[in-house]
Amino acid sequence: MRWTGFVNVLMVSPLYHPYVGGAETHTRSLAEGLARLGHGVGVITDRGYADQAPFEIHNKVMIARTTAFGLQDPASREVVRWEVGLFELLDDVGRCLERLRAHGHGDADVVHAQGQGAYLIGAVLARELSVPLLVTSHETLPFDDRLGRSRSQVLHTFPEIAKVIVGSEFFLRQALASGVERRRISFVPYGLDVEPQEPAAPRLTDAPLQIVSVGRFKPRKNQLALVDAVRRLREEGLDVRCALVGRYDASSKDYYDTVVNAIAEAELDDHVTVLPDVDDAGRRSIVARSHLVVQPAEYEGFGLAALEAILAGRVTVAAPNEGFREIFGRHSPLLASDATGAGLAAKIRDVLSDQAAYAAESARLREIVRCHNSVDNCARHTAILYEELTARRG
């Protein structure tokens, strides 16, 4: 690995710490990994909670947050409402940029937009600063949104974009489907920072079996199927407990309510716990105390929650979507036959019937991903791309 010089990076991300999710975890891991390597990292993000400071430094990363912009009176006819979101946000972002500079984050060498929601802002900032723009999409199913395919294609045509960075084969295919030329795409495997923990024990506890699943509540995450799997296992006499860890947002509140209602209807309130307000430390603690991690998502672009569980030394089984196949291997015994409650329950039974074999397979997989998906490797390879782009400008 060749040496890279100092790069001043400006990241733009709709959400960042303390938000928990795949995109937020990747962005934070990369930002902090770059900072540990000695690069300057500033992040412009949303102020999602009223008590969040407009500026802070967290693990050597400078964070500037936009304020709660928007219409004071939604019924007002005194403003052009379409303009409020864009123009007020740009003004807000401009103040964030000034805030970063005031605290010592010098002029950026590159702008890196995380998620399609940041592409336009990233392009404006890159044009304003006369620096290259790199983008990373985190939208798993953008083409399923209304006008989503055209949105994705248009956003990738911004002339400021010098590189599209993808972290998995799934996102490589998505970028190509969005019209991005292969020469403009760079593959940098996702990386995570996980505190060292002991590998899974060769035998699980007799009872109760503690299962945990981590993921934001939304239909594609498929928590309903895991609730059904727990119901099936308990009807067979197995003493199973399950914790569903993850937040929901306004667009997925209905699904969250559906999951909660399904738990009640199956009379599983004492056996399935929903934990929507857990921070990073709490999530890691819950995973560490579990016997088995089950990730039931029907669709994943990669699956950082599964990767985190594997690196934490937990026996982890998952639905056979494309993202998980990339992590586990296409024919891994840790993958269920399908993403239904019946399929997940069958795989959990398999684990219980041959615990030593599944613990050994989990330990083998852990060593593979620990090398391949190191956050330091991710940060170094990303920094090399930054350096190459800044060198071309020089």
C-alpha cells in the first residue's frame, strides 16, 4: 500500500452520528477511519434532534449540522413552498461551511456525498469550492421509488462527479444501471470498526435462546418474518427470546406499527422485544449478550448490521438476498433457504441441531471479513482516490 498525503475532506450526509443505520454507520466509520490516518474530515449533516449542537468534534471529526429549516406556517401563501426546502437548505449548508472553517477545517480538497439525498448539495459545494466530487449511493432500491430510476440517472450525470465509489457488487450493478460508465466507478469494500470480542461458543445456551436482529424498521428489512419464525419455534416448545433493534422514520412508522401489532396478535409480547431507541454502545452490548443473530431482510445492498455481528463473534444467520450472499458466500450454510418465517425457523433449528459446526463456520467467516472489510483498509483505499483526484488538479 503506497503512502498517501494529507487530504482535507468535506463529507455531506443527510444523517450522521448519533443516527444508527447502514448508511450512517458506513459514513461514520469512514470519516473516523480517515481522521485516524491523519486526514482532515468535516461533515455537514442534518440536525435531527433539537438538543444536538450545531457544531461538535466527535472522534476527531468536525460535525456541522443544519438547523430545523422549513415553513413556519405550512398554510402560508407568502413563500414559494417548492423553493423553501432547496434554497433555505443551501443557505443553511453555507453557514455550516463557515462554521467548519471557523473551527479550523481549511478549504476542502474533495467533497464526498453520502447517499443520493446529498448528491445535489455535494455538487453545489464542489462547484463553489472548485474541487472534485465523489459520491456513494446507499439507496438499496432507488428504482422502486416513484420516478426513482430517472432520479438516480439524473443525479449521476452531474458534471462535478469525478468518481462514484461503490462498496459491494450490488451497488456496482446499481451504478451501471444508473448509466455510470465503468471507468468512473471505483470499488472500495465496506469496512467496519468493531471492538475485539471472543468468538461464539461451540454450544449455545440450553434456554432461553436469545436472538437479536438489527435493522431499521421498513418492509424490506422483513422483521415480520422473524416474528413469525419465533412464533413457529415457540409452538414447537423451544424457549426463544428475540430483540428487534432499530429505529423507524416517518415513512416506515406504519410498518413498525404492523410489526408491533403482529407481536401482540401472536401473544409474543413477553418473548419479542422491540427496541427503537438504542445507541451504538447499547446495540453492541445487546448483540454481545445474544446467542444468535438473525438478519431476515429480503433486500440488502450489502448488510453492515450482519457484518458487524459476524465481526463481533456472534453466530449469524441471514436471508439469502444478494447483499448477504456477498458477505457470507453464495452457498453458505449460514444462509436460510428463503426469507419466510418458515425458512428462518428451519435455519435456526439447523443451528441448534449442529451448534459446533455452525460456530466453526462463523469463526471461519469472521477471519475472512476481518481482513477484507477492515475500516482501515476502506479508509486507506478511499484516501488514495482522494489523493489521485487532487493530484490531477495540481
